[in-house]
Amino acid sequence: MRCRPPLTALLALFVFSSLSTRATAADSWDTPDAKWRLGPVKYLLSKEEDVAYKKLKTDDERKAAVEEFWAKRDPTPGTPDNEFRDVFYLRAREAASRYTEDNGKGWQDDRGKVYILIGPPDETSQEAGLLDSSSLSSASSGTPTGGLGTTGTLGPGSEDTRPQTSVKTYKFIYRNNPLTGKQEKLELNFRGEVTGGFRLDEKIDWNQVIARSIAPPRAVAPPSQSAASAPAQPPAAAPPPSVAPLAPAVPVVPQPPEVTPQSELMQQVRGSGEIASAVPLDVTANFYKAAKGTLATLTLEVKRSALAAGVDPSKLVIAAEIVDATTGESTQRFFKPEHFGGYEGNTDAAAGDVLLFQAERAINPGKYKAIFALKDPSTGAVGKLEKNLEVPDFESDKLALSTVTLTRKLEPLVDAPPADKMTPFVLGNFKVVPRPDNIYKAGEEASYYYQIYNAAVDPVTKVPNVELSYSFEVNIANTWRLLGGRPLKMPGQTQLVQAYVLALANRPPGDYRITIVAEDKLANPPATATAQVLFKLLGAATPAKAKAKSKG
């Protein structure tokens, strides 16, 4: 459906809040820095305003631009308050709080966008729907040919053929249509996406909505005159019947997150300052392209020996929270038991093994700080870890590679997982279990997985043409030495998912490095993308002393 809201429909929803919610320094979203345009205000920025703001070089220029931006939308110019801005940010905070759970993305979710621009619904409901394979964002699995010292290639060699599967849907119900001002019910439906968040099914002309959010100029009242001496004035144009009258926006009190053992654990570790971490933790963060934003897989690692003997790994309480690195604003919360799924091998893990738990979430590109917490309920021992995350942007047309993930387990799936929820350790049609520490023991095989993005396709065959180059190096006396004398080139690659097993037999222990260069032969001019991954190969009795991490 295409809705053309009247001139003041959106404005009416924002004017004269009964709460004092002026945007102050506490509204970190409104700080006039380079990131201002990436906050909730991006829903209001016109293309021209966004381009102009990106060109600004100094904070003084940005401050003046932000002030001008809000002044154009101030329904009561000349007063100290800007009610439009106040209610806009009030709604943004409410959306951030309401829609972070259940794989939501807070204000960045489509539900958040509608909540901010159209207003809080009178009713909400959740229903069952269908999602077919064409809606999935994970890259289709392919069979790579050849390989760098491969013992075999992985992948079914066919496109994703997942059947239709039930998926969560969400509905906003407005008793009076806020887009038209008419006394008619409006229902907006949102469909859950496998990468997280909910997508709006209906089509709304957001350009029309945003354009009509600018406050019209105020008429100046003429001096008082008698009816006889007053010049003839044309009658004021009556508003069209579809225009909703200006009315106070009814503020909605933000609802706190649902109280769970996970949320209580996070409150404990964040509220106690320098809490001693009795359980050592580590995290591997890998990044892949999602339908919206970037898919982050967060694999929490804890040594079995750090926990009480006999404790059931599935009973551990695990929580995480991701906050903006600059503002400290909470952007993602993992406060439910199902948010972190355990690796199937946890059940039989020996004392010296590492337990793995993984959460997945689509996150906007940017810099964040992630806080992870784990609690052993049998002893009350708590582990805490803070990690800086720099989430890459795969949205441009530029050729790019995902994180190169060295794996503990890498195998094609016989049966596709359900599409209505995030399944840990699954990417597309592969089971991908990251390797803790990127360390392999003598006699093991190394395997790795990555994806290629934004490769051009042949207009006739509809397939890409990518040449892959692998440099396999070993560190000898602090110098990287290329094995084989030259990189191994693999031309004519048409599959954008690459999965390999590397034979490490007869290789000496030490530090190894793989550099991957992908060249798009169909791009004009040819485009390249590079990624690198490091790993350690242990000798028969050499303990692991250092940790190598992927660089994707």
C-alpha cells in the first residue's frame, strides 16, 4: 500500500509533549559530531541534507548544521523548547528499549522506525507466518574447486533450497490511521528475518512522511482593526477533512527489559565496577554480510576446568550487552536463555576442553564495546569479559571478504535448520564451529570458511568470475617465509562461499599465516579484496602459549 499523509499528519503526532524531554547533552544521539547522521535522525535526513552534512569538516560547522536542521522542524519557533525534537528522541529511546529483545535491533528495527516516525501503536500482536528460501540472507553454499593443499572440498554445490518454514510476525494496530488522519484502522505487519530484526511488509512512501515532518511557517497576526476599516482578506483555507488536528503527543513510558537471570547477571557485573572474574572467558567475533547491517557471530569460550566438576554446561547463565563505543548507549542485549546456544560437543567435553556458546545478531557497522558475563549456578562463580568490536560495512558495491573463520568443525548440512530463528554454529548450508585460539594440534587438519561479497556477474551466464590467490606462509626466526615459492592461484571461481580442509601432516610446529586475495575479473576496472588468518600448529607435546586471531 502507498499512503500519502497530509501536510500536518506527522507533525501532529510530535507537538506539545506533556513531558519535559528537551534534548540535552544526555541525548548522545544529538551530539553534533561525524556520527550524528548515523543515529535515529537518519530517518529524517533528506538525501541532500545527508550529503551536505558528510562534507562538513569541523564540529562547529556540524553544530550549526544540526541547529538549523532542528530549527526547520520546530513547531513553536522563538520558544526555548523544540517539541518535535524532544518527542522524536523520546520515541527513539522507547524503540531502543522495546525492540532489542527477540533478535530485534532496537530503534534500527523496522518496528523502531515505524514507532518513531508514525507513533506508538494502540495494539500489538504476534502471529505465525511463512518464510521461504528466497528471503534468506545467508549466501548459498557452493563447491569450491581445487584448494591450497586440500584433502577435499566441502559443499553440496547447489543453491539453497530450504522449504517454506514458519517464522515470527509482528503487527502494529492503530485505531485511527495516523497516515491519513481518518478514523479508520491501520494495520502494519512485520516479518522476522533470519539475520535478526523485523521487516515491514507494507510499502510506505517514507519520503512523503519525512517531507511533511517539517513545520510550516507561522502566520503573523495583523494589527487589530475594525471590521469596517479592515481590508478584505481571503478566507483561511480550511484543512482537508483527512488532516488530523494538532494534538498533544501522548508520551509512552519506556518499558524496562524483561527481568531474567541473564539481565540480572549483566546488572551485577556492570554495577559492581571492577568485579573479579573468577571464570576466565574469551570471545571470537566473526562478521558476515546480512540482509541489513552486518551479521556478527559471537562465540564465547570457557575452559571446562574453570567450572565446577559435573556442572551441566546447558545450565550456565550467559549474558551479553553491546554498547556504542563513543556514547555508551546500549544497542544490543542478549538477556534470554536462547540467545546463546551451546555447541553439541559441550556435553562430552573433557576437563581440558573448551566449551563453546554462540550468539548471532545483525549489527550496524561501527565501533562498539561488548560486555560478556557467565555464571556457574552451582558455585556462584562469575566470569566477565569486555571486548572492543569494530563491525565492518559490507553494504557498499565494493568487493569484500567476510572474516576468514578457522574452524573446529566444518561440514555441509544434510537438513537445513529452521528459518524462523537464529541457529548457532550454522551459516547458510554449513555447520561452522570456530576454532578456539586458532590453535591446531599435531595430526589435526585445519579447515576454514569465508564468503565473497559484491562480485559482478556475467550478464549472460549470471555467474561471477573471481580469481583466488593463496599465500601460505610460516614464521621462521621472526620472518614470514612463503611456502611453495609463490602464491597458489585458482582462476574462474563462480561460487561465493569458500570452505576448505588443509592437510597439516608433515608440517613443522610453528606460526602460520594464510593471505587470501580475491580478484573480480568482471569488474571494470578489476577489483580486489584481501583477508588474512593466522594459526598455530603445535608439536607433539608443545603447550599453547599465544593466541592467534583471524583478521577478516
